[in-house]
Amino acid sequence: MLHLTTCRALVLIMATAVDVCQADTVGDPHNGLALAQQVCAQCHATIAELARSPDLRAPTFSELKSAPGMTRTALLVALTTPHAGMPMFTLSSEQRDDIIAYILSLR
């Protein structure tokens, strides 16, 4: 029989895991792929099967997904903050969420 404290700890861990999983499901990856192919594919390899981006200075989406520390928040900052070589697009928050969901869905 599990001790009450152990049970509470397990419930807390499971609840946290559910919150983390739900946080990663913001946005629609299918819409994100379609949008990425329209907006991002000129510079980035947007599908996992492509090993190189059209612009060799631009990371592939697979590389972005695999980068250490890459999170939904980091991608949101990248899509909303001007940085060298990246044009600033006017995307709705839903469009940004969809692109982020797509990038995070890559394996």
C-alpha cells in the first residue's frame, strides 16, 4: 500500500505532466505546415525530409525543433522579435501558434 504522501506526490507529478502536454497542443500543426510553406519556405526547409534550407543561412525547421532549449516560448520570441536576416512578418497570434505547433510536431 502506498503511503499517502507518495500518492499525493504522484498525483502532483501526473497533473504537471498533463499541463505540460496541454501547453504543447496550442495551435494546429496542419495549418502551421500550410502557412509555413507559404511564408517561410522561401528561406527555410519547412519539412523534415529536406536536409538543407534554400537559404543556407536559415536553419531547417527540423534543426529549430532540435536546438537545445527550443521551446514554444523560444519560438514565439523568434517569430515576434526582429533578428538578423529574418524578415518580420505580420502574423496573427493564431498563425504564430499554428507554425509553432507544426515546428514542435516535427520528429
